[in-house]
Amino acid sequence: MESKEKRRKYIGVGGDDVPSLGVLEGDILRLLWDAGEPQSSVQVYEAMHFSRRAEKREMQSPSTIAVTLSRMVEKGLLTVERRPKGGKGYYGPTKSRAEVVAGVMDDVARRLTGQSVGFVLSQLKTDIAPQENSGLEGLVKELQRRQREDNTFVSYEMESY
């Protein structure tokens, strides 16, 4: 009997079978984390519409938001809670912001450099000795350059609806 091994389809957030984030999914997660409590698809749509209009970005239709929320539940990125009155679903993230960011960063670092994100970041504080250079020197220099150029923090807040 042939063993069916799960083929990795995504850059993971928490394991080989946990999918990556698309741009819209990342925006939705950020809105939900900032809200601090589960939100209905209407609340997510309104907040997304408001923030994208303010940033002069492409708008998404309510049905696109609803479908994306459902897919995020299927992927294990969100939970949905049905409330008794009206039966609306309220969506909340399954992982913290830190867990998702660290998971995606680690997976990308491993895929592109062969090293964990912890190792790559440790190289920001130390010089890479020539004998240890495994192609990371350019990456470290670029990360240091970007850190110097963009040493600002941007806060995003979700409007209450």
C-alpha cells in the first residue's frame, strides 16, 4: 500500500498544511486583530472599505470579503461563531499576530536561504565571517540598509462600526 504524503501547497503559518496569506487575507487578519473581538462579515467589509478608500486602494465587494472569510475559516486562519439572534457569523483569528508573522517569516527565510529566521536575524547583530558566508551576506546588508532607511512604526487602527 502506497503512503500518501501530504504535499506542501503553501508557505505556512503554523505547519506544512497551513496556508499562506494573500494580501486580502493579511488585511483582514490585521483588521480583526486591531478590533480585539470577533467581527461580522459586514463589519469587516465596512472597515476594509473605509481603510482602502483612505489609502486609495482597490475596493473589494461584500461578496469577495464573505468568500475570503469562509476560505480563511477552511484554512484554519479564522474561527466563526454563530450568534443566536440573526445567525450571523462573527469571525476571529485562530492565532496571534506574533504567531502568524513569525511563522510566515520563518517559512520564507527557510525556503529562500535554507536558514531559520532566527539565524538570519541573528546575523544582523554580528558580522558574517567569510568562512561562514552561505550567501546571507547580501541579505543581511540589505536588511540593515532597510532598517536604517525605514526605522518608523506605523500604527493601523480599525474604526468602530
